[in-house]
Amino acid sequence: MKHPIIFYFLVIFLFSNCSQLAIFHSARTEGKGNLSFSPSLEGFVFRPFASSGGDLGVLGLPGIRAELNYGITNSTDIVSSFYSSGAFLTSLKMRFIGTNESPFSISVMPGYEYQFNLLQTSTASGKVNRLHLPIIASFYTTENIGFSIGTKYVLQIEENGDNVSFPGINAGINIDRRIKYTIGGGLFLPFRPLTGTEGFIFQFGVSAKIPLYTND
């Protein structure tokens, strides 16, 4: 790579507190009429491949996510979150296998993300759109302790047509009590059609889901 210092600076700026790649959810839903608030603290590591000319990893600054979850039905939630990078994400979480009481369940969670303060260049206005498509599978070994794993694909739409794909996997531990905790992360391979993949991103963190209203 001709300009590794510039490349690492761009990675830090664009990915630190950037897209909401990792998922801090189980496949279980809120339940009809229930509302919760989920704050999370996150970070990321970018590691370039040796073939791209880089040999140093980049540790991103912590990011903060604030999320609201509302149960439209017993199996469908609307989820809206704001990330400290200035990224807004709205998703529709739909559980199509299992129940909130069953040990195994699967949900899909398509969403749209808008971010307005990326680094502005001659080919970017500082605004970006992303489409999210995660699938989450959860396995509960006890009533309150579970493990979640799944795939996620994110498409970042660029104004110049050089879109970025983020295929990846997510995994986490879910602790369901009155306040539900999730510890997890996701591994992603950013890919551009013109340059390919130059490294991987690991985004990790911890979240707490706090009930605000329960429709008993």
C-alpha cells in the first residue's frame, strides 16, 4: 500500500464509532405492547491482511449505542437505535421459529441505517445509507441463560457507486432477568468491488435491556 498512514487514519475515522455492525440481541422478542431501553458500550478492532501491505491493527475508540425496542405483536418488534457516530438505525425484528419460552428460536431483523457525519471527501457528502440483514438463532440452556449466533450482511451505499459490503457473523451470551444483558461481538470482512477485502473488523461490546413498560 502506497500510503499506509493515510489508510489507517481513514479506518480509525470511518469505523471508530461508525456503523452498528454487531448485534446485541437474542432471537426472542419483546412481547406485544412491551417497551424497553437498551444502552450499550462498544469498541472495534481492524486488522489489515498482510497482502494489503499492513501489519498493524487499529483499536477504535469506545462507542455508545442507545436503543428502543417495542413489541408490535408477540413475534414482531420495531427497534430504533442511535450510535455515537451519528448513525440512526431502524429495524423490524421478526421471530419466525420458536417462542419467547422455547429453548430454540430464530429471528430475522432487516433494517435501514442513516449516518450523517462521515469524513467528507471529493466523492462523499458526509452522508451514508446502509441496509442491514441479520439472522439470529438463540439456544437457551436454562430459562435465563442463552447463546446466540447468526449471520449479518450490511450494504453501505456510496454516492460514487463504490459500495461497501460487510458480510459477517455475530455471537453472544444472553442473560435474561428483569434487566437482560448481552455480551458479544461480530466479525466482518469489508469488501469493495474495485479493491476487494483488505482486512477484517471485530466489533464487540456489552448491552443491558431495561424494561420501561410491560403490558401485563
